[in-house]
Amino acid sequence: MFAYTIKRLLTLIPTLLAASVLVFLFVHLIPGDPASILLGDTATPEEVAALTKELGLDKPLIVQYFYWLIQVVQGDFGRSLFFGAPVLSVIANGAQTSILLALMTMVWIVIFGIPIGVLSASYQGRWVDQLTSGGAMLFASVPTFWLGLYLILIFAVWLGWLPSSGFPAIDGVGALGHLRYLLLPSLTLAAPNAALIIRLVRASMLDVSREDHVRTARAKGLHPSRVAIKHIFRNALIAVAAAFGFTFAALVSEAVVTETVFSLPGIGQLVVQSILRRDYPVIQGVILVIVVLYAVVNLLVDLAYARLDPRVSLQ
């Protein structure tokens, strides 16, 4: 497994190189001039030209790309044009909220997704199965911004139980109490993802229940609950584990709408604001970090497959 891990890590190099080219080109195709946006409408053409030269944006794209790539290889993603701070520190500030939001969302997905999926598979074809499957399809199709607005209306405006937006710094006194700011956003993100996990758990358990070893266990007279947990659910977890890995990566990178609705200072908000400000280094840094995150998650999922299923051979 160690040799396989090293081999996979080496194959990430050309993948990340290709991703860096695409990221750089797409970002610089965004209409607008960063110097003009930074200086405002009152800036003269001479001031705009001077700032453009100072930022190095007057050089050809190919030259700008290689300068940026050399910095990235050295661990330096450049400095934000708007904040004037290192890009990695800007990303780290936003990532704190996004990671906490993703972790809390994963907790809800596990609490609701797995038990309901098991329940649905155990009562296949009955009213319980139809109710849970219909509810899962409903939540999977509901837009997150619509659900988020209604959760704000009910729990923040009408009932006044939870805050409607914002997120204080997690450090300091009462840090755990600040997590209540993430309850509504995490439930908003969890609803469609938990619905998909419900469907996946149900389908995986039904597929496993038709295999020979399950029929043999039943023929031996084992208790149905023992068959369901030890022989069906355990083997169904292989497919679910892969889904959990990619779900976590997606929650960190695709929470733009939810963070906008709840005014959370996360990666999603950072990307939106950076695009509006034409902050090229931050946009490039965020996208590249997300690409690395997906690549690492993909590797961890493959390793988890081998760990859960001894029949899988990693070469």
C-alpha cells in the first residue's frame, strides 16, 4: 500500500500542473481590470497604468504564469491584491469557517442519512420505504438557497431560537456557543446531501442482500438483525465510504450559495468577493487548493476501499 500511495502522489504532479494552467487562464479571462477596481472610478489612466505595472499585470500571460508557478512550487501563492496579505493566510481565514461548516454538516448527514437509509432498505416496498424514499427525493431536489431562507424565516425570525447570519471568531470565550451560528447553514447543506446518502445506503444494502453469502447466512438461521448489520450493512459501507469522502470535499468547495445566504465568512464568500474585486492571486489560490483537496480525498477513498474490502488490490 505504501508503494501505491507514493505512485499515486507522483501522478498528482502532471494533474496539478494541468490544473494550474487551466486555473490561470480561466481566471485571467474574467472581464475587468484589477488596477481600475482597486483605484476606483476617480483614478487617472496614468495611475492605473502605474499600478498595473507595479502588480506585474502588464507582462504577457505566459510570463505571468511562469512567475506564479515558480512561487507556488516554493509554497508562495503570492499576495492578495485587495487585502495585501499572503494568499495562504487569506485562504486559511476563510477555510476555518468552511471546514467547521463541513464537519457539522457531515455530522447531520451521518445522523440522518445512514439510519434512515438502513430503515428504508429494511422495509423495502412498504409504506416506511415509500415515505423515506419520497422525502429523500424531495430534499434532494429542493434548492439550498430556498431551504436556507425558509429556515431563517422559521427559526430566526418567527421563533427567534437561532441567529440568522454571521459567524464570530471561533477562538476566545464561548467558542462552542458560536457553533449555533452554523446550525441553520449546516442543516441547509445537509438536507440534499443526506438525501443522496439515504438513497445510496438503501441501494447498496439491497444489492448486497442479494449476494450468495447473505443467503447462506439466512439459511444458517442467523437472526435477521445480525444478518442486516454484520453481512449486509458492513459490506454496503464500501460504496458509502467513497460518497462520504467526496461529499466532504464538495461541502468545503461548493458552499458558495449557503455561505452567501447566511453571510458566513468562508471560502465561498471569499471566492465571490475575489471575483468581484478581480483579485487574481486569491482566486487562483483557492481553486488550486480545492483541486489538491479533491486529489487527496480521491487517494484516501481508494485506500479506504482496500481497507474495507480485502478483495481490492492496490498496485
